[in-house]
Amino acid sequence: MFFKKIFYYLNPVNLFHRDPEAGISLRMMHGVNKISFLMFLVCVVVMLVRWLVR
């Protein structure tokens, strides 16, 4: 379930998908969640690369 949600967020098709039933505040919240999740993954990759280089 956890990895299924991660793959859902990483899928470029779902990245810009809009739910027609959601209101503007819910769409904004989902957008912020996707941005923060992607930033988290980028930071983890950067930390791993810096750790491996040492």
C-alpha cells in the first residue's frame, strides 16, 4: 500500500490530474502535498549521494 501510493505520486500522468469533484482548497492541498513529497525525495537522493561520495 505504501509503495503503491509512492508510485502513484511519481507517475507523471497523475501529477497534473485534477479531480472534478474536488473543490479548490482540496486541489490546492493535494498540489502542496505532491510538491512536498517530491522535494522530500530529492533531498533524500542528495543526502545519499553526499554520503556515498565521502
